[in-house]
Amino acid sequence: MTNNIELSVCIPSRNDGKSANFLNKTIKGVLENAGCEVEVIVNVDERWPKELIEDARVHYIHPSAPVGLRQGVNNCVALAKGKYILKCDDHVAFGENFGRILIDNHLSDNWVQIPRRYALDPINWKREERTLPRR
């Protein structure tokens, strides 16, 4: 079987019960808007979410003890099969064809791209009009 995965989306997620869990909305957004062959790899620190997206393109890692952000990303990347890797948080909305746009604009090997960030209205899961500052 040939690997046709173009983009691996790595999501380190800390479900500590203190913040709203938008993980499923984020995963659905990736699957619906990638515009390319995609897989999603989620490292879930602490508690399992009440509901999980069940899709052959989604893979979950649940360490026996919390490992933190950096190791969570590394855990996801270790399983990634895509030609390209995108790391995102567990509370992100994606634009239409975001994966295809990133891939088509990737000009060189070993190149890092940082997509534009916008503020997210978490109630309506829509982009707010204000732009966030670059990190």
C-alpha cells in the first residue's frame, strides 16, 4: 500500500478539565478543509475527551502520565506519515483548502511556514475581524 498522505497535522492537547474542549471542532475543521490527503495525530495529556472523532485519518496518543507540550508534539511527529507536518493547538479553526494552500506555497525543503493568525470567536467558531499580533 502506498502512502498518499500529504499533510500530517499534529495536535498536542491538554485536557485538564479547566478549559473548554474544542478539540473535536479542530479535528473536524482539519478533515473538512485540508484540501489534500491528510492525517491528524493528537497527543492527549491527562483525561480523554468525553467524545472522540472516530475516523481512520485520526490517531490518538495517550501517555500514561502527562508529558507536556514539547514532548506531545514530538510524540505526534514520531508517528507522522505525511510529506509535510503542521503543528496546531487544540482550539483552531481552519480556512478552506488550508493544507493545499500551504503545500502549493512551500518553496524549499526544510522550510518553515507560519500561517496568519486571527482571533477566534469560540461561541460561533468563526474568525473575528481583528488580526492577532505575530508571535
